[in-house]
Amino acid sequence: MTHLQILKDTTLYFSRGSTYIPTKATKEQPVCIPNLASIIPAMDLMDREFTGYAHSQSYSAPIRASMELAQKTLSRYYSSTDKSVLYRIAMGKLSFVF
């Protein structure tokens, strides 16, 4: 997998969902919308790939630098998932006080 292919595949994967809700019954299968459970593993995969590209001497310095920037950007998004209420609920990190 190339450094651009992983970005393309990820974009296509998460763009496949739709918010369209049919108003009548159809024979077509509903579109699967990516959810939180699929996003975290995808981000982990991207992080591993970006790390490999950033440290590989087989790529030029500008490519390695761009992969480091991509990894830092991804890390910023990844760290913001901890602040998401949905993520905290899914991971059992949200405590309720009644």
C-alpha cells in the first residue's frame, strides 16, 4: 500500500455512508454508515502506516516530512476522541452522577 493509497482508501471508506432515509420500502440493501467502532481501528492503521513511511529511508525527505505532519494531524484528531461523549460512553469512561 502506498502513502497516497491509504488516504484514498480511508476517504472512500468513510465517504460511502449516506444520511438518506428512504420514505418507502425498497428492495435495495441499506447503505452501511461508518460508525465509531470502525473509525478507531482505521485511525490506528493509518497511524502505523504513517509511522512506517515517516521513518523509511526509501522515501525522499519531503515525503517523510509530509507523513510526519499527517501523523501529527491524525494524533490531534485521535486525542480529541477522548473528549467525545459518544466515545466515552462506548468505552465505559463516562460516569453518571444521579
